[in-house]
Amino acid sequence: MALATFLKINPADSVVVCLAPKQKGDIIEVDGKQITVNQDTPAGHKVLIKDVKEGEDIIKYGYPIGHARQDLKAGDWVNENNLKTNLSGTLEYTYQPVDAKSDISHIKNENRTFKGYIRKNGDVGVRNEIWIVPTVGCVNGIAERMAQKLREETGCKDIDSIWTWHHNYGCSQLSEDHENTRKVLRDICLHPNAGGVLVLSLGCENNQPEDFMAMLGDYDQSRIKLLVTQRVEGDEMEAGMEILRELYKQASQDKREDVPVSKLRVGLKCGGSDGFSGITANPLVGEFSDWLVAQGGTSVLTEVPEMFGAETILMNRCETPKLFDETVSMINNFKNYFLSHGEPVGENPSPGNKAGGISTLEDKALGCTQKCGKAPVSGVMEYGDRLEHTGLNLLSAPGNDLVASTALASCGCHIVLFTTGRGTPFGTFVPTMKVATNPTLAKNKPHWVDFSAGQLVEGRTMQELVPEFIDKVLAVASGEHARNEENGYREISIFKNGVTL
């Protein structure tokens, strides 16, 4: 049986997506009608299947993805040159709840487990690492020297890894920026993927060490230690190494145990998206998210600007009016952030997105939000908040890959599932699994890609692929390295809005 070369995603759509390149003059048959392709059209891009007048909405995923800039004919290649966003400023919304629980009620609880580390406070980690967390960027160099020396001394034989989390902040920041930095660093220190943490301070920074440690609350003082370098008489390196050796000794005794999958927390992220993202990788991750929620686990969706145009779908899945109001505030606050800087709210797709077939922010958002499946929204978080609710949560953070992935990990996610059509090697401070949207990327960058959802356009079915993907995620949760870990590509990035002193 020949593979399909195009796809009409929703019966209401006025475009189809090319699964393979189309040449000018090719004939496609849609809904019993033959349409001639009017221009060479790359894979992942859209072909119009009906005539559209200037200003008329173009429909994909069953929703408008913008309006035509001029009159267009059936068979035309639809792209950013002839399609314009409908997005503008903030909006008023009405809560129209849907029964999202029934949409996942068919998913059985499989009582699956993974191998994790149970911490003293009952939290669970999927890694057992030693981390050095600078309170200020001034000590990044010292932190890296300490981490390298500990690697050389130990060979990381009895733990998973040793890392220092470089950043540029902790001083010369004001108000919200300063608090964002403190909250993210706090969240890293408390993350259960760390078996031991050295908080490394300079001493004179705005992020004062004692105040910062107080933010950690009732933490395990045997596993999280502070060193203020300006207060060390003599060599701060040796003082730090003494602490790190003790932390390593303790962490090396930790062992993996069977843990219910209900304890797993997974972040949902996309980057370098293409026209296949919304029909392969994002729906696959959405199926996983629904499965995890049905097991009592937790998933988190972020990238607020990439919800614009699809936000009502999420709002109406909120379990309560309070959650609806919080989601409305999250969306409009982020729009106001754009507008306060004199920037339009609809300018988001990158050059790579556009080359891959995504023409407007609505086009991107309607594909992006498929990563969270159909489950009800049970929690809404501000940037830097820590998870409090199981189920599907929404998190306020920008679309930037590094910032958003760090935010997902900081809120408590053990793993980030990162769908991509263009490819990226990046990883944040937790395992960052890359899910390729198309087979070409998976073939060309196997050292970046953990799983290929591109199999869905090669004849595999979603029903076949979902169990394999679940097994893969649980294997990584149980200790199998994600590609970014194998490559040593790990870093953090903290959201900044205001001035630097």
C-alpha cells in the first residue's frame, strides 16, 4: 500500500499538509475533488484546497491560523508571504468547560514502575548527581574547577554525574528579575535528581547567602551545603573539595528502587518545530501525557506565547473557574509583557519554523498545544513556582528553548520531552529527550535524537508507537542516558525582563 503524500488534519480544514514535496502541476485528490498544485511546495508545508478571498480565515487543525493577505486559489502554497496572523492584543474570555476527564477515561492504569531514587523527604529522583549551584555568576569559574577536580578524583563511578550550573545573575538585578533568579536557583537546589548540592557563594552579592538558604525551607542539611568563598581564610578550592567529597560519599550509597509511575513528572517542550510537529511528535507526546496523567503522574506544558491562538482549548479544559481565571491571567499577562516592550504578540515563528512549514503563531500554537493531549488542566503556575498538583499543569515561561526547558526542570520535572523538526543538541539540567518529527532529522542526527515520531509518516501507527515511546521514557527515568547526557550538553538559562545595574 502506497504511503500518503499529504494529510487533511481536520474535516473543517481549508489546507492539507504535504507529507512529501509536491511539484507544480501535481494532482492531489481531496474529498473527492482533484486539485492541481500551483507551486513547488516543500514537505511540511500547506496547500490550499479551496478558493479564499483576501481577509478570509484559513483553517488548519479545525481552527483559524490567520487570514489571507490576498485572494488565493485552490492549489496555492500557503506560507508566511500570503498568510497573516489574526493575533493582536489582550482578550476577554468566557469559561466554557468541557468534560476533559472523559477524554482520557478509556486509558487503563497499568501499575507501571520505574527505577528511581527515594529521597529523605519522600520525593523521588531519576538521577543521582552532585551539583554545584553558584548564587552569583562571579563564582562560575571556581565552581567549574571544583566540579572538574571531583570528576578527576572519583571518575563518577558511584553516581550518575557531576555538574555546575553556570548563570550570569545573582547580582545587579532588581525586583522581579532578582526574585526569578533566586527562585530558580532554589528550585535547582531542592530538585530530587541531585544526591548532593554545594551552594557556592561569593559573599557580597545581592543574592545574600544566608537569605538564599532560608528560601530553601526545611531542607536536608546533610545533602545541601553552603560555602561562602570570601569568608574562607586561604584556599577556597580545598574548602569546597572537602564538602564535595563528603557529599559524594553520601550520594554514592544511594540505590535505585522500584517507584510507581505516578511519581513521575515530565515537562513538555518543542523547539525548531516544523510542519510535521503538529501531526507526529506533538500528538505522540500528547498521548504519553494523557497516559501519564491517567496513571496518576504529572505533566507540565509551558511556552505561553506558543499558546496564543490555541489558548481557549486549554482554558475550557480547566477543572475549575479559578484555574480558568489563572490561565486567562497567564495569557494576558504575557501579551502585556510583549506589548510593554512595543512588540507585537503574533511574531513568534523563527526562520527555521517558517522554512519547516509553520507560517503564523496560531499555526505553531495549535500544533504546540497538542503535546499536552486532552487531559483536564489541574494546576497553573507562575514562573519559578514548584509543582503542587498532579495531572496536567500549565507553567508561565517564554518559548525560548533554554529558558523554557530550565523552567520546566525547575518546577520539579524529572525529564523534559522535547519535540523538534529542525533538530537541536541542547539539554537542560534534567534529561532532555529529543523526539524527531520527521524521518529525515532522525536519520541525519541520530546522536541528537532519542526517538523518531517520523515513523508515523513511514507507515507506523500511533497505536503501535505509543507503547514503545512509554517504554523509552521509563527507560530514561530508570537510568538510560538521553542523547544530551551522552553528549554532555547541559545548561541552564534564567528569564530576565528588567534592567541590569
